[in-house]
Amino acid sequence: MSTPPAPRRPAVPVEPIFDQTPHPFGDGPAEPLVYDASIQARRQRTVNFAAKRYADMLFVTGLDRATADRHHRWRAALPPAGLDRRLPHSDDQARLMEAVRADHLKVEVDPADQRVTVIWNEPSETPIIGSAVARPGYGGIQLGHHAVLQFDPKPIHRDITAVGRSWPLGEAVDAHVSPPAALTQALDAFFSSSNGVYGLLIATPERVLLERYSAFGAPDRATPSWSMTKAITCTIIGRMIHDGWLGSVHDPAPAPLWRDPRGIHHLITLDHLLRMRSGLGFPVRHDDGSITLGFENSAVYQDGCDAFEAAQRSVVAAVPGAVFRYVNSGVNVLGSIIRDQIAKRALPYHETVYRLLADRLGMASYQHSADIMGNFIASGAGFATLRDYAKLGVLYLQDGTWDGHRILPEGWVDYALTATHTGTSYAACFRTNTDRLFPDLPVDTAWAAGASDNKIFILRRHRLTVAVSNETDHPMDLAALNRVIATAIETLV
């Protein structure tokens, strides 16, 4: 005979500690990213970045190995800086150069697979290995310590329809007239004092007025943009607003991991992301176990990771809109929004990104760089020829119209090229001359700006665009560049 169950005791009421309101709009905040700043992780990032640099130079820009070796500058990966100051001096760069001089770093190249592997092999230590590959349409892709890509880099159909048309709508460039003597003199001075420059191009919306290249540059050579890609991303956001895919720049940023309206990220708008005022940062764990607050500026190019997920997992470290802090993470949140909007329309991601802007402008040489998951990195690392970079400048000189059709919203050019906050001359993914960095250029000059002084200048009052490309980590003589552009205004306009 079975024992009857014991009588149930009445449930003891428990005061709730969680909100019981149903929340059908999200699963709560994304888990925060914690940045590993240990010496081992920093060295891993150092070799990772070197591998990407070589993959870019050899297989995207198309330099030979000897030229790539001469151009490459070893750069130590450093811990992220704080909100308003850099960290105390680190000896990482000195240690790296000691290892280079001791021949502890090796660069191995597999041309058949377009793969570069960098090995840091200190005596009595486990070797640190980082790799990168290049694939057509996807640029140089950071693998980090991974062996293979986490996506299939299928061929990308490019919808370039302006073949045979004259620049800027197509590729045909008329013969240039010889520049005036004063401009030739300014160009000579600039190229002699800026040994890393690939080339410089000056154009109006109608034609290329002048282009000059170094011994390793050429009209058909795709060169690095780095953060000039931010201006591409900004312009794609403008295209999406114009086409009704997105609403206003002042709407909450509809990032896929930020859909829960209870999350603090919901206070971040598209405008905050475009103007570097999102407040995004992350906890940084150091060798001694301490945790500091950091703001990402290079990790996206050094880690073989999902750039979009990492960006969305940043914490909100400052009130959105309150302070300018230049970071890559905010623009890669924009990249995640672009990808999500494309997916919602069941369109092919990679082809659609190109079709929204680069193909629309006939930028046939332009290619984005993907991360290991196949996301097109929105913050930088695109490549194009100077002739194609200048087409972006022409679009802005024409107030967002192309081939007689408006492709950006009314007022977008003023919005994107105007600094609107104190404390910085930064606009919406463009920089401006309000701080007179270029003293002889108009105060309303704006430019897409990439690392190592890669730039696309937009001089609206003179209807000129100037594109200049420089090798990564090589100094550029900005005073001489200022003189070139000022002389062009004096002699060509």
C-alpha cells in the first residue's frame, strides 16, 4: 500500500526582485565585451595587424614583396586609452623593435592562397601566430589565431553600369593640361617631403584637372583608405534614409542587439554614432588583474572576431551625446544596422552594400574589407584608386545628386559636413577645418579622413575635390599639402 503524499505546505509569499512586466521586444542588454589587455593578447594583436597589413599591400594594393617590406612599419598593439587622455607611456613598441632586430618575427607569404602568416618566436616562449587572407571584393581579412574564415567568400556581382563613360560617371579620363608653374613647384615640395604618398588628384565635378603619382603609385592602383571608409558608411546611411529604409538620424539606433527598449543603448541615436558621441566603451582587463574603462580605436583591425557583435557589446560609458570620443565601435554599430536592414528585405548582403553606393557611383576599384564573419568593416580598411575616391567628393560637391538624380536626402550634405558641437571639429564621419588645421583653406573645407593622412577634401565654395593617398604609418607633410591645395585654388579655379 502506497504512502499518501504529505500535504502541501502553503507557499510562502516572496517579494519580487525582478520586474514582472512582459517584454516582448528583446532579451535584455547584450553581454558586455571585456577587452583582454594582457601582454600575450597585445602581442597577438601585433602579429595579427602585421599579417593584415602585408595581405593588404601584397594582394589588394598589388605591391611586390620587396616594396611591401620597405613600406611596412611594425606597430605594437597598445591598450585602449581612456575617455579624455591617453595611457601612460608603454614600452611595447621598444620591445617589439628589439624582437624585430633580433629576428624573432617572421613574415611568411603563400601567394597561391593569398595568405600571410606572421610568427613572433621568442626563445623559451610559445610562438605567437597571426594570419590574414585576401579575397576579391572582401579585401584583406583578419584571421587572428584562426586557421580559416568563418564565412564563404563567394564571388560578388558588381553592378557597374557606367563602363565607357567619361569620369566621374565612368572611368575615361581626359588628358590633363600641364599645371601652372607655381602648382608644379608646390607638388614637387609635397612629394619630396612625403615619401609614403601614393598619389594626389584634383578634380571638379566635371573632370580630373590633375593627378600625380609616386614611383609606387598609379592611376589604377587601389590604395588604403582606413577611416575614410567611415565617410562611405555615413553616405550609405544617408542613402538608406533617402530610400525610406531608415527614418531620422535622431531616431534611436536600431542595432540588432539593442532592440530591448529597456536597455541604456536605446538612448543612442544614429546621429550620436555618426558624430562619435555615443559614449561607447568597454572594460579592459590588465595583466595585474585590474579593470579600467577603455575606448576602442584599433581592435577591429587587430582581432580576428565579429566586428559588429563586438561593437554592439560595448557598454555605455558616458551619457550619449555628452562628449566627443573618436572610436571605431560606433561606426561598426552602424555597419550592423546596415546589414540588418538589408537582411530584413531578403537582399544579398555583400552585393547590396556595393550597390547602395560604390556601384552607384561607378567606383569599380572600391572594395570593402571584411571581418572573419563576412561583415564589411564599417569603420575603415576600404581600398580604391584616387579616381574612385574622388567620386565621393564629387557626390558631396553636387549636394547629393548623381547623374541627374538625387540619391541623398535634401540637406544631407550640410548635415554631414558641418561640425555642430563644441570641443571638436568632427562632423558626421567627416572632419572639418573649423580648427584651421589647414590654415590656407576655407574654414568650411571638409574631408573624409583616414589614418596616415589619407584624405578626400571637399571644397564646396570652389567646387574642387582633392584625394590623396599615403602608405600606412608613413608621415605626410601636411603643411606642404596645405600649400598644394591653396595653390590649386589660386591657379586652377
